[in-house]
Amino acid sequence: MTTTGQSVSKGALRTATIAWLIAAVYYFYQYVLRSAPGVMMPQLSEAFGISSMAVASMVGLFYFGYSPFSLVAGVAMDQLGPRKVIPIGAACVGVGALLFSTGNNDLASIGRLLQGAGGVFALIGAVYIATQNFPAERAATLIGATQMFGMAGGSAGQFAVGPAMGAGLSWSGFWVFMGIAGLVIAVLLFLLLPKRAAAKQPAGDWKKNAISALVIVFKNPQSILCGMIAGLLFIPTTIFDMVWGVRYLQEAQGMDYGTAVLRSAAVPFGWIIGCPLLGYVSDRMGRRKPVIAVAGLVLLACLGWILYGDRDVFPPYSIGLIAGIASGAAMVPYTIIKEANPKEVSGTATGVINFLNFTFSALLIPVFGWILTKVSGGTTSRTLEHYQDTFEPLMYGVAVAVLLTFFLKETGSGGNKNRNR
């Protein structure tokens, strides 16, 4: 099944393309659910009878499911293959959305955890299919294209859901519809994922194989570096934009709800451009590290301007768009970790970096909510200074990510001759 570095028949390539595309569409769907709460925070707060801070914590439960199940998904992909596990993940997301629609705090919390636990199979499945069935020189491009689907969903979860709710769509109606859609997607995945995309089960005890794969990846210092860099580049999107972006623009910048939704959606729209673009640039250069470092510096500058700059200096949406494009570099470490580890643990490697990446979000979403509450004194009338004090550490995190990049080993094709120096 593995075709890296080998010629691939047109039939096999067509089958792999279909498998990857189906998984990528599922990734689009789960990302809509991931980002949609950001545009309905007031409605959710009223429906559940809790503060916006408590809603943010409930929404953040997605990452407490997503992060640990990254390891499960990665190992399952290596042991069982995509066709046996991705449809189950989609079904979990659908059930989770239906539970969230009930308006019951406990059921909604369980539902949000299920959305995260099931949603992780989309990215890991799509990346696994791409890297196991296409030449290595296309790896970063395909992984970037996979994330493009996800961020298209993230953008749609803001700029499409927000206006729909403004036009009268109820928050619960949205979640019921998306829950049913998830179950339909699960059925389609089971029927349409080609058997050829499934992995061959390794010989021996699968538990020992799974543990061995995790040990191999976690013992590699490059794996840890990849996870830290990806996480630090990604949290400005997952925490600042997707959770607090709309509220920040309304409260700190004085924008109306509709404008704030569209401005916030510019960031994930930038990912739609940046993920495949930066992956393609990395593949063309044969280098991974320079792409991460330069994009990280651009992201740092954008965050500084968003928090401290004059919003009227640059054209509307431009800074958010550029920030999204630059933060797309967070997907390049997903290529590096697969190149820095043995190929037989490919799925596990993706699971590990996803685990490390989204552990940042899972742990820090409530922390940032707590900081914002503390600096604002618990008031609902938050000012620009409150947001600056709360989210300035994101800038330090991006700076650390850029510095850590220099400790990575270059795995791109253009760096082969320098790897063993």
C-alpha cells in the first residue's frame, strides 16, 4: 500500500484520492462544529443559564476529547486502517451535536467531548491516507490541503452560521441539523471509503505494537519539538479567534455583531490559503524550517497589531487574513514529525503531534478565560486593555515557537545532505 518514492498506478492513485477527499470533507464538517460556538456565545449563555466564561469552558471541552483521542486515532489508523475507524468517529461527532442541542448542561458537556473525540479521526485519517499513498515530495502540500478543508469549515462556522442566526436560525436548530448531518456522513464514509485505503495489520500482538509505536514517537525529541511548535502557532487561532474573537471585536473595538463575525472569520479564511500555500512552498524549497520561522515572525507582527495597532490603518480584514495565512505554518511540523519517525508509525506520529498540539488548547482555554475574568474584575463591560493584558502572552508563545524551530532537524528533501553533519 505504501507508495512513497515509488511509481503509483493511475487506478491506485485515483482510489487514494477519493479516500483522502472523503476524509477531508468530514474534516470540513467537524471544523464547522468546532468554530460555530464562537458566533453564538450570547445565545448559548442565555440558553444554558451560565456566564460567557462558563460557556467558553464548556466549548473548550471539545479539546479535552480531541487531544487524548489523537493518540487513540493515530494508533488505530496504524493497526486497523482508515475504513474501520473514521466512520465511527463521524458517528460520535453527530451524536455529540445532538446532545449539545438539548440545552442540558451535563448532556451538552458530554456532547462537546464526543465532538472532539470523534472529530480527531478526520484529520488523522486524511493525513494518514495522504502520506501513505502519495509520493513524499507531495507530503507537506497534501497535509496543507487537508487543513485547508478544515479551516474552510472553521471559516464557514463563523461567516455562514453567524448571518444564519441573525436571520432567525435558532442555536438548537443548528445543532440538531448538524447532528443528523454527522450521522449521514458516517454512513457515507463507511460505504465510500475504499477498502484499498485500509492499512495492513502488523503481525503480533496489536497492543504491544501500539505501545511500541507510541514509545518510538514520544522518545524522539523531534516529535516533542514539532508538537510544541505547532501548538504555539495554533493557539492564537483556537483560543483567541475561534473562542473570543467576535467578543473581542465587539467589546474592545466597538464593532457591531455582523462586522465582528466577518472580521473574525478572516483568520480561518487565511488558513484556507496559508496551509496549502506554505506546504507547497516547503515542498518546492525542500526545506521546512525557514517556512516555519518566517511565517511565525509574520504571525507575531500581526498579533501585535491586532492587540495594539490602529485598526483603521490597514484595509479591513487584511491583518486577520495575513495572520491566518501565517499561522498555517503550524501544519508544517505535521510533515516533519512523519519524516523524523519510521514510516510504519506514520499514523501514530500524526496522533502524537495532534495530542501535543491540542493539549495546549485544552489546558489554556479555561486559563485565558480565568485571566480575562480576573483582569476585568468580573465585569461584562470588558475594555481593550483587558483583552491586551489577557492575550499578550500569545505573542510570547509565537516567539518561543520561532526560537524552537532552530532546534529542529531539517527533514526536507533539500536538507538531506546536511542531516548527518
